[in-house]
Amino acid sequence: MREPSKGESEFALHCRLELPAILQPFTEYQFHQPRLWRFDFCWPSVRLAVEIESSVHRIRGRFARDLDKYNQAALDGWKLLRYTAKMVHSAEAIDTVKRVLGVP
């Protein structure tokens, strides 16, 4: 398993601090068998996924693969939220996830 990015590590900390134990996300959750795609974070019971985008996603070829992944997730009924590390740091990411999950 790969080492989490700085943004992923910070988002995981926000989840531990701001979400109740029962709403802690799955990490590196495999959602599509044939392609072995994984979400950075997800809540399968409500089909919510979070991807933390880093500079590696701009590498040629990776961007198109990410689009395939995100489109398939939408076709499979997932709500996908995507954030940069800056958005995680500003708490925009956790605030939005809390709103979607109904956490005050």
C-alpha cells in the first residue's frame, strides 16, 4: 500500500477529530472489481467518496485514468467529492463531508 499524501493524512486527522466513531471513513476502498480502482476515503453505506488530489494527478496519462475512474463512480451511483490539500487545510473538505453526512 502506498504512503498517504500530506492532504490525505490531514483529512484523515480531520475525520478522526470531527466525525463520530460510527462515521469514520473507509480508506483505500476498492469500489470497482475489474479495474481495481480505490477511493481515498469513502462511506459505502451512503455511497459517498472523497478523493484528495495532489500534483501526481497531473502527470500525463494519470489525468485521463482519473477521469475514467470518476466517471465510472458516477455511473455506479457514487457521490464523489474532490479536494486539493489547500481545501483540506482550510477545513472546506471536512465541513462539506459533515454537511453531507448530517453531522452538526
